[in-house]
Amino acid sequence: MIDINQVSKWYGAFQVLTDCTTRIRKGEVVVVCGPSGSGKSTLIKCVNALEPFQQGSITVDGASVGDPKIDLNRLRSRVGMVFQHFELFPHLSIEQNLSIAQVKVLKRSSSEARTRSMALLERVGMKAHSHKFPSQLSGGQQQRVAIARALAMDPIAMLFDEPTSALDPEMVNEVLDVMVQLACEGMTMMCVTHEMGFARKVASRVIFMDRGSIVEDCPKEEFFGNAAARSDRAQQFLSKIL
Ligand code: ADP
Ligand code: MG
């Protein structure tokens, strides 16, 4: 589904990604972790072309992301993205936040879009808030709306970049619950997160990044189970967060 092949990227003279290769198959949930500044956000932004890269290739469902002719609206609707800071449209109601791109990008009628939006809001427990504006919601509620908004485009995969790290602790679980539910329904997911409880519960694989490189990429059981096989850097990192 997502094929990342020997991707390298520079910001000026600074190499932020070095030869990153991994493949995410349909239905897999891959958790990406690693120290701050290791390139996690940059790597997932490359997947939906929010950042260009200079070497290597990325394909999403067979379409090459680096191809200048790629339809970016289509790519970004096919690959939903959820950020740390929700980034809802502040001037639109919750329902409109979900409906606008369905109408503008997918060309759904407004009533069709609204029906889909309400069904998704129900799924993330936010239907009763559909008329409100983002500023009237808690962080956890806004993040659940952001997830529903991405799902409204019927994505084939979802990318998450630390979706719970800006939340107050009591709101983390309501967002993780939605993510767990998605994972259990078979959504293909690439999640940057340090929520190792989530990783243990639903990850197929865990990727550990350090200084722009993928240092480990292994099944969850191996990542958590076999301390002896872990790289020193992954071991150090895990000892700090577990
Ligand atoms: P992570 O998400 O793992 O914390 P990032 O992908 O955000 O890491 O950043 C990786 C490195 O790239 C960091 O050293 C960061 O300072 C640098 N970086 C990120 N964005 C830019 C940018 N727009 N210009 C220059 N350097 C950047
Ligand atoms: Mg980041």
C-alpha cells in the first residue's frame, strides 16, 4: 500500500532522512517512534507529498508520490493525515469541517456529504456537537473530529503524527480508543506516536528512527519482547519512555 524506497532528504546542507526503506501492507498498523528530531514527521510528510524528497521513491497504492504529474488533491484524500495540532478550520462548524472537502474534492452533493459526515461524527462520539465550532471543543474532541474529517474522504490509509502529544492526559485515551477501533477494522495506518500501550495493542510492526535513519523495523513482538536483539539506541529510548 505504501512503499518507501531508499528515501533521502536534505534541508539545505542538513540531511534529515538517510536511505529510509519500509513497506506498509494493506491492513498493517505501523508505529513509528524515536527521539525528537529523528525525522519521523518529515518521513510521514513525504508520504503524502507535504514535503519533497531528493532521493529514492515513494509509491502509494501504486502511484508515485515524487511524480510531478501526480494529482495532489487525490493523493491527500486517499491518504488521510492527522496532526498533533488538530488543524480544524476555525470558521466552519464541525459538520462543515467534515463536509467541505467531500463536496469540493470528491464532488459529493451537500446532502450526501452531510449524511456521511454525521455518520462519521457518530462513530467518533461527536454527533451531538456537529453544530459547534472547533474552539468550543476540548482538545480530545477536536482530535476525534480531525480523525473523522480524514475518514470522510474514504482514505485507503491513514497517517498520524503524534495525535495525542498535545492533549491533556485525561483526553489521550478517547483519541487512542478511536485509533484502536480503526486499526481493528483493518485500516492501514502509519502512526508516529510514543504511546507504547497503543503499539502493544494494535501495531503490526514498530519502526524506530534515529538521526534520520530507520534503525529498527520489526514485528511488535520482537520490538517489545527481545531486549537483547534491540539496538543500543532503541534500548536507551525505550528505557526513557516505558
Ligand atoms: P521528529 O518528528 O522526529 O521530531 P522532524 O522530522 O520534525 O523530527 O525533524 C527532523 C530534523 O529536521 C530536525 O533536526 C529538525 O530540526 C529538522 N527540520 C524539520 N523541519 C525543518 C525545516 N523546515 N527546515 C530545516 N530543518 C528542519
Ligand atoms: Mg515530529
